[in-house]
Amino acid sequence: MSACDELLKLHDWDELLFGGFYCLHCSPTGEDSFDDPIAWPCPPLREAGLTDDEAREIIVARREKAEADYRAKKAAEQAEAQRQVNEFNHRHPVGTLVFAYPGIRPEDGAGTRLVTRTRTEAQVSASGDPVVWVEGEGSYISLTHVDPVAEDVWEAAWKAEKQAEPTVVTPQRLGHATRDETIPALLATIKELRASRQPLIDALTRVHQSMTACVGDEWAMEWLGEVWTQIPLHVRALAGDQDPASELGEGGA
Ligand SMILES: [Zn+2]
């Protein structure tokens, strides 16, 4: 039996992309090989007496193990995310002063730093990441991009930012700079922001389209009714949803 185990270990197998199994040991290797892979169980295993039923059992067992491993890994990730959320909430109540980086962190390059405070408790996002919402930013931010800071540090940064007279940033600061200084920079920023968010808009549009295409599907209708409507009006309008687009139009008229 151990001889057979050794043989099985040597003649390990993998799945072909379009179905079927091949022997990793017997199949030709190398990118320049155009020979067909050798089906698994391969002749040496057949000669050793491996039956189809045994081969099937081996395949099923490995798939089950892979699935179990995957589930265990997901559960561990979920638990870890929840642990980070609990720890954050335990140490940093809503309103905690933070530096938040909606894009990239300063160690990784130039991005936006928000001198702000949390406006929700941390939670695990739908995609499984620990996140929190901060004031001045519509979307949640990963906890890895939110640094709680001491009050004096925060206040110094806040004052420095107010005195910095930024040429580009948020409209409420426009009053501090002249129109000629501000407008070109603002337009450039708008253009840049539009370009950077376009892939997200495209993705959202696709999700919305595929959901609305599922006419009559209970789950899709439920999703549109309960999840989609939670998304801000103007974001839905950007994704090509006609209802909020017309609603916004009326509001603006
Ligand atoms: Zn083989």
C-alpha cells in the first residue's frame, strides 16, 4: 500500500482548464512542448492497479479538502476583520480625531490626507474588510487608511491646512484664493478626478444594468429595492439609473 502511496505522490495530478485530469509527472513539460498531456490516472498508476473508482475517490477527497481549506481561510479572514473592528471600536469611539487617506497612504506616494474624525463605528464591509466612515468623505475607508491621532497633532495639522491656502481642494476654500489662481487648478483636479473614477462608474453601471436586466428575478428586485436605493442619488445617477437622474434634474430645476 505504501508503495502505491509513493507512486501516487510521484504521479500527482491536476485538472485541465476545460475538464479532465492529467499526470504532472508523465505529461511533457516545457512551454515549447505541443504534445498532449497524459491523462490521469496514467499508465504507471494503472499498472499498479489503481481503479477508476479509487481515482474518483482521490479526486473527490482533494476537492473537498480544497473547499474546506477555502472556507476555513474565509472564516479566519472574517474573524480577523471582526477582531480589528472590535479593537478599533473599543479604543476609538465615534468622533475620534483621525488622519484619513481615501486613496494611497503617504508611505506609498502622494495622496489626499483628510484631517477629520470618524462619523460611524468601524464595521466589516460587504467585501470583508474592516472599514469606517469619516466626516468629509462619502465612502467608507479601510481601517488601514485611518490613523487615530492625538488632539495636539490633529489640531496642528488642522491649523496648518487652513493656513496653507490651497490652490486646489474643496469649494468652501475658494474664497481664500483668487479666481484666476483657483479655477485652472480646480478644473485640472476635476478632470483628474473624473478620469480616476471612470472605471468605478463603469463597474457600477455594469452591476446596475445586469441587475435591472434580471426582470422578475426576486433577488435582483430585492437588491434594487433595498441595496441600490441606499446608494446616494447622484452616484446612482452616474451609474446610468434614470430614476435618480430625473429626480436630481427636478431638484436642480
Ligand atoms: Zn504518471
